[in-house]
Amino acid sequence: MKTIHIAAVGDILMWRRQIASAKREGGKSYSFDSMFREVAPYLRRADLTIGNLETTLSGREAVYQKRHKKTGWPMFNCPDELAGALKRSGFNLLTTANNHCMDRGIHGLKRTLNALDGHGLRHTGTYRSRADSTKLLVVNVKGVRVGVLAYTYGTNNIPVPKDHTWAVNRIWAGKIQNDITRMRKHADLVIVVLHFGQEFHRFPNDKQKSLVKRLFSDGADIVLGVHPHVLQPMSLRTVRERNGRVAKKFVIYSLGNFISDQMLGNIHSDSGVIVNLTVTKDDKGVVRVRAIRTVPTWVHKFPVQGSTRFRVLPVGPFLKRPDQKLTAGDTKIMRRVLATTSRHLRI
């Protein structure tokens, strides 16, 4: 019997204030490590840790956060130092198919993947070449072959060049079905990450539910949802696939924000969760999701010498042992986060 542990978190966002807070003295380099220091032990203890990178790594700029001239939507870029910080914090694999992957055009998309490669971070969902887009990402985790697929509903009205349509995985049910069928020949466990749903809606809509039901029937074992920026419920259910196989399937419709500045004043956009899945593979090769544990997280913002700093906290441990950076108001919010998250995610 082989046993592995997989951790997953939601959206990794870097807004203007976050990037400014990471600037080192002199302004020529950045350090993001302190943002993840308190939560890193929870990420490192997993055999495979997955997150959604919702920014580009498109190179140095005077202004990293811009606005789309027509839509007004934010367009993200971040210094490359973020990739190193994520790797040191425990991430192994990042999905890159999301509505911000084209924020600096096709050049930015490709450069982002180069930056991730430079720090030893695996990735899927966007691609530098047509040949790369046909390859499947399968990670051998202690003898269990884990396949990861990722797709997005769109790219924020920024068109993917017509000669690069393969560069971004879009949510087309037929394509995902074909990819799952291909993946099942090479992987023991198939994870599908979907950038879908409605922003700030705390429950999945009918389209989300219908798509997940279909993907489970097609052979996906785990579906991880991202994009709404708030948590949506999770479930573990027994499903009979089209081929007759019966298996337990896990879905969380939205993992929420892992790190972000607060969005639209919505307190829930500061909350996320680390989902820990225990997966076994028996001597006959049968793979099962055996256990699910969650670590509620919260983005703590605190002042340092007139500026705002950011860090992701595991809520439970810091309620038991608050440090000097936490105010009474902070601990009150964390109690609310813990109670709300626990109720919302209950299977």
C-alpha cells in the first residue's frame, strides 16, 4: 500500500500594495518570503502542493498593476522573486490557466513559464509551443502517478493570438473529456483544476455543478475550483463512471484566495483554505481518496513603519497562540473566519 499527501490552495494574487510591501531597501529587488513564512510548514509537509498563480511574471516594470483600457479590469505582473518564494515555501506545481494569464500578452505568458522553470516549479494550463500543449503533466509522487490538468473560462477579453490558440487551455467539455481519457492511460489519479464560477459568490452555480458531474463521469478523480476569490463548498461522493468504474470523487468548487489584498471590501476575499488529501494506492493499483483535512487561512495585513505588510496565517494555530503582530481586532476576525470556514466547507 502506497500513501501520499496532496495539498492544494487557491488564488495567488499580487496587487500593487503587496508588491510594494515586498520591495527591499534600495528598491532594486523584492522579497516575498515573509508573506508565506507562517504557513510554509503546512505546505512543505505534503508530498505534492498545488496552487493557482493568478499573476504573470513578465519582467521588471515601473508599474506592475495596470488597468485594461476598455474594461477597467486589473492586469497583473509581478517580480520574478515571487516564484522563488513560492518554491521555498513548499509549492511544487502551479496552474497558470486563468483569466489573467494574458495580462501582458503572449510574450508575458511565455516568460512566466520560463520564470517558473527557472525555480523548479512545474506548471500546466498554458504553453509556450503547440508541442508543449499536447504533453500531459504527470508527477510520480512516491510511486503514485498524479496527472494534473488545468483550464480557464476566459482571458478577460484579452485575445489569445489566432496563431497561438493552443497557448491557453479553455473550458470546453469535449476537450477536457479527451484530455482525461488520454491522462487515464498514464496516471493513477487525475486532478482537474478549473478556473470557473462567479466572483464573490459563495456557492457554486448550476453550470459549475453540471461540469463537475460530467468530469467525474468522464474519469476525473479530483476537481479543484478557483476564481471566485471566496470559498465555496466541497464534497466527497461515490460516482459511477461511463466505463463502469465506481470510485470516490472529491470536489471543492472554490479554494478561495490564498493570498491577496482585500477585494471590493469583501472580508471573505481574505479567507482561504489548504485542503490536504490523503490518497492511497493498493497492491492491485486501485487508488482512493482516503481522508480530507482542511487548514483555514487568513491574510493578515499589519503596519510596519508607515506601510502595510501581508502574511498568510493558519487560523487555528494563531488563535491558540497569537503573536505580537495580532491585535484584539485581528483575533476577533480570525474567530469569525474559523467559524465561517468550518461551516461552509463541512462535507
